[in-house]
Amino acid sequence: MRQLEGRPLASFGQRAAAFLLDLAIGFLLFLAASVATAYLLGDSLTFHVSGLRIRAFEADPTRPDLRVQLTFFEGLLGIAWWVAYFGLSTYATNGLTAGKRLLHIRVVSLVHERIGLWHAIERALGYGASLLEFGFGFVQYFVHPNRRTVHDRIAETIVIRDRR
């Protein structure tokens, strides 16, 4: 923690923009992986995004028994995808998701030199806790003296501006 003294914290705008960029990148990766998987299975793929139905391609008439239907923001598959995307990318890059890298901010651990896998997974799961009660966990950025949100406190992390 002493190494963080004097390091500027990331602004709320930087953090929000990085999160939105990560959502967009994660969605595109999910879409690409889903289409590729369904194509390899020779099946049709239907996406439901906020009530909008998008048909990726038609079903193979020779295999009417196999049908893949994905709902992106609901269910265990969506949760598993987001935990994997945010958790593994934070762990593999030591605090830099694609969005954070683009905005020059970084997640750092308050207790370890490097972000551990469990810290990264905890932080990814903590996004759900931050979304509870209409996103109040994100708004706590403005209340906490070190600008930490609920998911930061769960994973014992802080977000700083990255030195380049």
C-alpha cells in the first residue's frame, strides 16, 4: 500500500468509460464465440438483447432436434461469461482490462504486489454487488475517501491512473 502513496486515483468518468468499453468488447467477443460455436454445431442461433431478437443464421433442416438459444444478460451463461471476461482479463494483465488499458487506468491490489486470480474473480463478481439497489455500489465512489466502490472493497483493490 505504501507504493500507492501519491499515485493519482482514476476519475469516475475514466472508470465508467472503461467499464462501458469493456461491456461492448465483452459483448462482441461473446457474440463471436457464440456464432462460431453454433456454426460449428450446424445450428441456428438466436440472440435476445433487451427484447430485440436477432437471428444469426437459419437452422440446419437436417438437425431439427438441436437448437441453441442464448439470452445475453440473463442466466448462468451470461454471468459466467462476465466473470470470466472481467476476472481473467484483470488477472492475466495485472489489472488492465481492454477498456482500462485504453483509458490508462489500472486496478491494483491493496494487499499484494500483483492481482491474484481470486482477487480478480472476486472483483468481477463484485460488479453484481455494485449493481444492486440501482447501481448504488458504483455511486459509493463519491462517498468513500479513497474513491473505492463496492467491488473494490470486496476484492481489496483500488483503481489508479496508470503511468505510461
